Amino acid sequence: MFGKILAGVDKVLTFFEEWTLFLSVMVVLIALFFNIILRYGFNYSLAWSEELVREVIMYTTFIGCSVAVKTRSMIKVDALLQLVPSLRLALMTISHAATIIFSFIMIYYGYLICLQQAATSQKTIILQIPMVILYSLLPAMGTLMLIRTIQVIYQDIMIEREKREKI
Amino acid sequence: MEWSYLIVLLLLLGMMAAYIPVFMCLFFTSAISLLIWTDIPILLLIQTIFRSMDNFALIVVLFFILCGNIMTAGTIVEKLIKFSNILVSWLPGGLGMAGVIACALFGAISGSTVATVVALGGFMIPALRRHGYPDNYSVGVMTTAGNLGVIIPPSIGMILYSMISNVSLEALFLTGFVPGVMITVGMCFYTFFIFKNNKSIVREPVPSFSKVIEVSKESFWALMLPLIIFVGIYSGMFTANEAAVVACVYAFIVELFIHKSMKFSGVKNVVVNSAVTSATLLIIVAGATCFGRYLTFENIPNKLTEAVVSAIQSPALFLLAIVILLLAIGTLMDIISATLIIGPVCIPMLQVFGIDPVHFGLIMTVALAIGYCTPPVGVSLYITGSIANKSIIFVTKAVLPYLVIQLIVLLMLTYMPGLTLLLPHLLGYETAGITLGGGR
């Protein structure tokens, strides 16, 4: 049952993450390319492109981290794991626990920052996006990472269980 | 308090050893240290994570990764190997040399060692085996040639170094060509001497002129890409940022419409993968910025500089110590984390010893790159080990001669700044201009 819920959540999240990441990167690529053409051809440049780029970097980094947790591609130092493979289970547990703690820190403090920003109602200079929307990427990152970590832990438990059954 | 620094260092290393993602290690260490020894609120660190991503220059990382990934997903690897093969296949050990040269060419598109080892090693090791090359040769050469990926620009390590040290990225890129060519030539010569008297491997005949033209035509579009990047940057047409954008657009057009090796559905996968790869790197930038907050708050870089200067007087000795340190760290950590953690601590020392920061950037990149294939824990060793189905001990023995070649190149670069800075000076980039020993 739990597995089914996770699979459903995964489907929705993956769809959301992949399409938004794809679109935001493509939009920036095209905007910057046109900016180069405009600069050379028409001596004109798009003022909003730089701001858009910075917002997209934030978006891809914070949301991309959630995908990285799912695909286990977060950068880690695996020296100890390779030298002492028997520690695998213990190290995995520590790593997952740390990610969960980090997610909660992000959710809680990210929420506090969002409240602060909402109170000041600042906006970005050119595109006039309220800062609170950009800052809400932080708690969003925390939430997504938390869900992804639970999903990865579930996978690990399933693999462990299968191994035991085989023996 | 001095002992507190040791605790912080142990905390950081301990967390890293415990398989916690590197950026979280940096974040947790700085959070804990700031909580215990200062009265800075955690909220400031969260703000730092956010603010550190608010940086236009970071986009270059994403686009160089994207460009490399587009070309890897397409047929470029095959075309580069074909082209390199026609150049050298008639020499003894020709296919092995072709592998090295293909790594170098691939390095001029891609900025990462792991990508190079996976793409070229996965293709070349089986091919070398089919042609009767001994396994210890093919594994050794393909494990170590992958380092060319990060040494030859564009290189992600150099991009981040230029960001933390404020040296010109364009100048730093230029320094990568000399060591790239030296390592390529060195490894090819070594191959030549191994196979000079070997009769069991059939040599290809010298290719006819028309054949050379035919293969060059086929790989023309692939070879144009590095040309566009570098001619664009050094003729002053593009900044490095714009070159990355143009390279991506060019790569998409070539793979979609000319090679026709990629479908529109493949585009989405490549873009998403690149965004995720760049996210895993950039979040370390955020973590390192948090850690940097702690370092500057405690004034650690300056205190460390004073300690080092009072212990070591000669710049030559300082460089030797740093190179050994970097080689050791390079085996444990990836080049991005290592650059971001070690860089800010080392850069203040350079001025005291009269070392050019551009020169140092190259030393750092090459030394950390060599760490990728240093036994027992270099990442590349495990990748080729699993491709060739060999134990880590076999791979370790196989890489030794090539590791020695690269270490010799590293030492030459370290102690001959004139050689390293030759190209930037020729093209008129202002570097600090101080050479080894001239600073005091």
C-alpha cells in the first residue's frame, strides 16, 4: 500500500520536476542566444535576460537537488565505502538521516524567511516577481528532498528484504 | 581559540567520510560552528544558500555541462575516435594513441573527467581488447587519459576556481592547453615504445589521402565545436558565458539536423540530466559559501597564511607542500568540492609567496585531476575496473606508468611558470606577472 502511494507521488513529482527543469533551461538558452544575436545584429540587448538567468539558476539548483536525491547522484565522498564495503548499510543510514535533518531545517527556516519576505513585499527589479516566491524555493526544496529521501529509503529496504529472502 | 579549528576540521572530514552529501557536510559544519562559537543566527546561513545562487556567472557551468552531454548522447564520440584513429593508426600501438587523442579532443568539449572516462573508456577498452592489446595497457591508458577531460578547457574546475579567485576565466582556460598537449604527447610516446617491437598486433597500413579527407569530412561538424568555443572566446567575439550558449545551440543543431542522432524526445532527457548534474555541483557552491562565512568570520585564511609563512620560507617548498596536499585531497574528493574548499584558504597565501593566481589555478586543476586515478580510491579506477571486469589491484598496477607521466608533467608545470603562462602572455592576458621566487 505504502509502495503504491509512493509510486503515485513519484509519478506526479517526476513529471513536474522534469518538465519545469526542461522548460526553464530551454527558455534561458533561447533568451541568451537571442541576446547575442540582438547585440551583434541590432546593437540591442534584453534587460530582463540577466535577471531571468539568475532566477533559473536558483530554480534548477534547488529543484534539481530533489531529482539528484532520487537518482542518488548527489556528490559524496565514497572513499570509506569503497575501502570497507561492509559498512555500506551503516553509511547509507547516516547519509539518509542527514538528508532528512537537512530537509527539515530547510522547511522550517525557509518558511521563516518566506514570512519575513512576505512582510516586506519586495519585488525583483525588472521582472517584478515578489521575492517571497523565489524564497519559497527553499522550503519547496526541503519538502521535495524529504519525499525523495523517503522514497529512496523505501527502495533500500525493499532491496535489503529481497537479499535476505534469497539467502 | 585554536583547538576549535581542529574540531571543526575533524567534524567536516568525519561527516564526509560518513557518506553524507558534500554540500550538507559544509552546511552542517558551518551551522554547528557558528552556533557554538559565535552568535550568528542560522537564518543567515539559509539566506547565504539563497544569495550564493543569485549569480549570473554560474550559468556557464550549466551550459558547458549541457554541451558535453548533448555531444555524448549523440554520435560525436564515435566520430572523434574515427578521426584520431586515421591520424595515428599506422604507428605501432596506433589504436591506443587514438584513444588518448580522442580523450584530448573530447576534453575540448567536455569539462569533466568522469564523463570522459565513461564515454571513451566504455568504447575504447573493448575495442583495444578486440585488436589484441594487453588488458593492463588498455585499462591503464584509458583510466588516466580521462584526466585530459578536465585539464583541457573548458573545464568545470577552472570555472569555479576563477569564480573564487577573481582571475580571468579566459586566461585560466588558456593555461590548460600546454599540459593537455604535454600529457597527450607523453602518453603517445610511451605507447610507441611499448609496441615498437610488438609483432602480434597487426598494424594498419598508412591511410590514403582520399581516406583521410573522407573521415575528416565526416567528423567536420564535431571538430568545429571546440574551434567555435575557443576562436570565439579568444578573438574577443564572445565571453566564456556566451561561448557556452553558442556551443549548446550549435551542438543541438548538429545532433538534431546534421548527424540526426538525436530525437526531440532525447532532447528533454539530456537537458534534465544536465540540469540535475549542474544542480549537484552548484549546491556545493552554496555549501562552500556557507563554510566561507565561517572561515572569514573566524579570520581563518589569514591566520593560516601567517602560520604557513612562518613555517615555510621558500616558494618552491610551499608549492611542493601544496601539490602533495592537493594530490592527497584529489583522491578523496571530487575536483569541484576540493577547489571550493581548498581554494579560499590557499589564495591569500599566493601573494606572500609571489605566485601567480592563474598559475596556481592550473596547478590546482591538474593536481586534483590526477587524484581521480590515484589508487586506492580514485573514481576513474573503479569505472574502468567495472568496464573491463578487473579487480582494483589489477587497475592500480596498470595505471602506474601513466600516473608517473602525469606527475612529471605536473612538476614541470609547477616549477616552470613561464611554460604555464606562455599562452596567456602571448595572447596578451594580464596575469599578476610575478614568477616563481620573484615576489620577495
